[in-house]
Amino acid sequence: MQFDIPHLAAEFRHAIPLLIPGALHVLEALVILAIGIWIAGKSDRITNRMLEKAGHFDEMLRGFFGNIVRYFILTITGLTVLGQFGVQTASLVTVIGAASLAIGLALQGTLSNLAAGVMLLIFRPFRLGHNVTVGGNTGTVHTLTLFWTEIVTDTNAQILVPNSSVWGQALRNTSIYPQSAKRISVRFPLPGNTDLATTRTRALGVISGLERVSPEPPPEIMFDRSTTDYTLLLYVKFTPKGDDDEASSAVIEAVETELRPVPVID
């Protein structure tokens, strides 16, 4: 097989003017892509750094906003690169917008949870370890993600509450403000010769040993004799974790058991 060298050289000379613009377009696209990727990564780090200085943005939220900025720049970069090859980006943007709308409508429940998660992470109505009640569920906040809040009850049961439900209804947080002392009135048919000092000492001793009774302020006991029987008034503050009704029952049961038989003065 013989090659016509002069003919091939002539064809190559004719092809060079066509190849050079294409090569330049490829080179420009590669440069734009490299610069876009660098700017996207840099913008991600700058966004994280700025939000970290703000103080009230969670690490997860900083990463979320950083990713939004990064992917936005990468999208613009991709469209610009495609434009270098003659692709009509206007129609492509329209298609992407229509697809995004369809996806948004299909995942509107998930997206509402995402939006609520962002609001919870920004405004922080509660923090990890707080005792909250939301939607009839009471427990300690264990995890807060962009889509759900994990609550652990006193019986170590896991409850996953969608963030849209947490953000969209009343939330009771017993860990924000100090609790006022609970007043528990316990009536005992004490005789007139009851040793009040011994009764007070024994009642305070058994109350102070209970798990839910807070040492600050310390429990107080007062006596009232408006009738023939004494009334023993207990002033107790409970720790935030747990059910107050169960704690009250535990206090009453402990005092009842400790004061039987009733100490009297001989």
C-alpha cells in the first residue's frame, strides 16, 4: 500500500485551521473547569469559616451552607464549560428548573423537614441533652439532623420526630429556665404528742436520698395544725429529667414508709 505523502500533507495543512479553534475551546473549557473547581472549594472553606465566627451556627449547618455555595459555583462552572462547546445553556437551565420543580413537588414532605431542620439549627430552641416534650413525646434530645430529631425517653426508647413536626407545633423545654420548687402537701393523722423534730429529721433524710430530688435549693418541711391532725408540707425541687408525677409519688411513698410508726414524745 502506497501513501501519497504530498496529498496527506496538503490535507493536514487544510485541517489545521479547523483543529486549532477546537483545541482552543477544549483548553479554555479545561481552564474554566479548573478555576471553577478551585473557586468552589475555596468558597466552601470561606463560608464555613465565616459561619464559625458567627458563633450560633452548628457544624452540620455550616457544612450544609458550604455545600450549597460549592455546588452552586460548580453548576455555574458546568454551564459555562458546556457553553464553550456551543451547547445552548438557556434551554438547559429551563430543563434543569423544570426537573427541580418536579422533584421538589415529589419530595415536598422531605424538603419541609429539611427546611425545618435548617431553622432548628439556626435558632436552636433546644440543644442536645435538653429535656423536651413535642407532639406528646417527652424525653432527652439525643440527636438533631437536617431531617429528624431523635429523642430518648426515660425508658431508653428511641423516638424519631420529623423536623417539620418539631418546628410546626408547640415545644415544651424544661431545661431552659430553672424549675420552681414543687409544693407537695402530705397529710398525716399525727397525734398531739408527735415528736416534730424527729419527724422533720427523718423525713428530710429520706427525701434527700431520692434520685429526682434536687439538692439546690434543699428540701424544706413545715408543719400546720389547722385541724386536729398535723399537715406535713414538703417543698421540693425536682431535677429536669423524668416525669414529675412519678417523682411526687416516690416522695410521698418514701415519707409514708419512713414515718410509720410515727415518732412521738413519751
